[in-house]
Amino acid sequence: MKNPNRLNTPEKITAVLFIGLSLWWMFLYFVYDAGLEQQNLIWAASYQAIALWGGLFGLMASRPWGGFRSWMGRAIIFFSIGLLLQNFGQTVFSYFNLVSEIEIPYPSLADVGYFGSMVLYILGIISLMKVAGVGFKWRNFNGKMQALLLPVLMLVFSYSFFLKGYELDWSAPLRMFLDFGYPLGEAIYVSFALLTLLLSRNILGGVMKKPLTYVMIALIAQYCAEFNFLYQASRLTWINGGYGDFMYMFAYFLMAVSLIKIAKTLESHQSESLEA
């Protein structure tokens, strides 16, 4: 029997990428105190490799789960494409900074990736809610109250924090849509992730509890990174290659690890079934 705690090759690749990029970031951020702008931009363009690797691995890992034929397969596909869309957005952002050397406009092609990723994450968490049996929990009163109150509270918090005193500009409808859509989408997926953590039952005899918990934590980490970006951008304190970018890299790392853990769990479960 394989040791489930032993790191497999995909986990090792992910760990090497994360550790190497983390050491590079710490060298630039603490030694040079974010003073070398070009080097910071190069690092900021490089850490998306984790999202690219995690997304491609996830698409391959979805096949043994049945792909779109199963809720788990769909969830893996949605999260994987979400990571790849984050990679697309980062690529466009880096192109403007490094190649064009101009400030990226808003909205831009990068928002196709960033906003699309958010939509895919919502679809992914809805699929996981099906897998985790959250719908059955909603039948009791406490489950219904949590299901109703948590998303509402997240929405109120997001809008009161970022859009207080917002002035509508009907000459830029796409910008208005994104200004409202980003906080809305982020509030939805993080509240659904928290709901799933609170209401989910053990599935497959508890085998999938830990991998699914990794996914929920990854979504919460992504929300924290997005929240920090909106906060810094609204106060003109965002620095390319700063701690905000490190938060994004950490979120990508967690999501990549989550997808690998799900694939590893299925492999271990099938191996135990064959031995039995």
C-alpha cells in the first residue's frame, strides 16, 4: 500500500515552484525593499506559473473522476479553468507592464481572465456543494438560516467597504458592471465556500473531507487576495511584486495543491479497493 502522507511527483513540483518563487520574492522585497521595479515586474510575471501548472494538472486529474459526467469531475474542471483564466489575466497584465511599458487600462482584456475566473470558481463551489451533500443540510432551520444570512452579510460587507459613496457613470457601463460585479462574485464564492465548510457531511466514508477542506481554504485565500487588491487599488497603494502579489501566489498554490490532493485521494482509494 502506498503511504498517503508521502509527497508524489505533482506535489513535489508544486512545492519546488512555490518555495523557489517565495525565496525570490523575499530577496526582492526584504533585501531591496521593493526598490527594483523591473525585477519586481519580472517576478510578478513569473509566479503565474503555479496557476498554469495547477490548471493543466487539474484538467488531466478530472478525467478519472468522469469529467463532466460527475459533480466532482465538473468541480475539478471548473477550478482548473478558473486557475487558467487567472493565468491569462496575469499574462495580459504582465504584457502591459513589461512589454508595452504602459499602465494597464481598466477595463481591459485582463478582466476577461479575472472576472471569468470568478464565475468558474462559483460554478466549481456549487458543484462541490452537490458532492458534499450541502443541499440536504439546508432542510433544517439552522442550515437555512446560515445559507441565507452568510451570503447577505458578505454582500453587505463588500459593498459597504468598496462602493460606499460610489457615483454611477452611465458613460462607462462596462466599468460600472465590473465595479459591482467583482465584489458580488467574490462575496458569492467565499460565502458558498464557508457554507460548505459549515454544512458539509463526511463523504466517501470521510475520505474526501480533507481534500475538499483544502479547496475551501484555497477559495478563502483567493478572496483575501482579491479583497486586498481592491483595498490597495482604491487607496493607490498597490505595488507590483509587493505583498499583494504574494497573497495571489499563495492562493494559486493552495488551489493547485487542492487539485493534486483530490487526484491523490482517488488514486489511494482505488489502490485500497484493488488490494481488498
